[in-house]
Amino acid sequence: MENTFSEKESLAVIRQMIDTAKNNLQQGMGKVFLLWGYLVAGISLATTILLIILPGDSRYYAYFLWFLMVLGGPLHYLLIRKIERERLVKTYIDKMMHWVWIAFTISILTVVIGLILSSLFIYPALSAAEATNDVGQLFQWIFMSGSAGTNQPVDHFQFWFQWLFIPPFMLCLYGIALFITGKAYGFKPLYLGGIICWVSVLILLATIHHPHVLEIQQIFLCFCAIAGYIIPGHLLNKKESSDVA
């Protein structure tokens, strides 16, 4: 015998599922947003400072700080495992958001790895670096803009220009993931954070020829991490604490 739901009962079931999803967002997810928010904000702020204070081409070594992002992986895994153990119900919305953020991560890794490979495959730069035995100059040739050196084998522009589009691309993906998550869970600070990321992308693309574009990009990464991750993360923690109380 088939069970049939009235329109009122169907709406009640949908409402219950949405409420469960909202509760799931509050349960521990604030800590996840804070983890990545503080990590991105801290690294981008430190990178900005080093770009300003380090002399000459040594300033480009500041970008090695971004390798610290890998530290967030194990911590993220532990937090998610804890959240999954404590959740009583996993809704369809939870599952969809899980895959949205996986797609977000894969997209960023794909582009970054692809750009690294595209840079490293440029043989003249590798040959010149091997001849001069200057790793710092290799890093400058491949990744960043700088003054054209006398030993530079070809026009240095082709070695670094694509990296200027990484911060806008990252913020565009941040905006997509935050906006979808915020709308799915009905949490306004998240989708507002997504909108802030999109506005920042427009500003970064408009200023991409600015002489201080590198510093500007890092400042906006820090700002968007605060607006899109840290503030919503603290609000989620506060909401979770108040509901428990």
C-alpha cells in the first residue's frame, strides 16, 4: 500500500529537511571555515609584508609561504571526521555541498598544477637557470614579473604573466562555492561573502597592470578570507553555542 502525502505534509517534510541541513551547517562547520580563513588571511598578509620589505628579487621568495596551505589538509580531515561522527542525519543538501567543495578544491589544484607544469616546461628558462645556477632568478623568470635581466634568454613576460590571474581565479571560485553554500543553507553571511569575492575579482582584473599589483592581490585575498570565511565562521560558532545553550 503506497503512502501518499498531502501538499501540507510534503511542505512540512521539505521544511524539516532544510532545518536539518541548517543545523548541520552550524555543527562544527564554523571551525572549518575559520581554519581556511585564518590560514589564507595569515599567509596573504605575511606575503604582502615580505613583498614590501624584502629587497630586489628576493621579495619573490615570499610566495613560498603559500606552500603552508598544505598544513590545512590534515586539520580539515580531522575536523570533518569529527563533524560526521556527531551528525545524526546527513541530508541531500549536505551531500551536494560536500561535492561542491570537492569540485572547488579540484579546480584550484588543477589550474595551479597546470601553470606550474606550463612554466617548468619552458626549456630556455631552465637552461639559463642551470647555466647561472641561480634558483632565485629561475623563480623570478618562471613565476613573477621583474626587471629584465641581461641573461634572460627570451622575453620574460611569457614566464610569469599567467600567474597574475591566479588570485582572481581563486576568488571567483571562492565566490561560487560560498554563494551556493550560503543559498543552500539559507545563511546570509556566506553568500554575501561570495558576492564580496566576485566584486574583488572585478577590482583585481581592473588593476592587473598596476605597478603594485602583487601587493594589491594579496591584500584582497586577505580581505576576502576575512569577509567570506572568518566572519561567517565566527557567526556559525556563535549560533551553534547559542542553540546548545
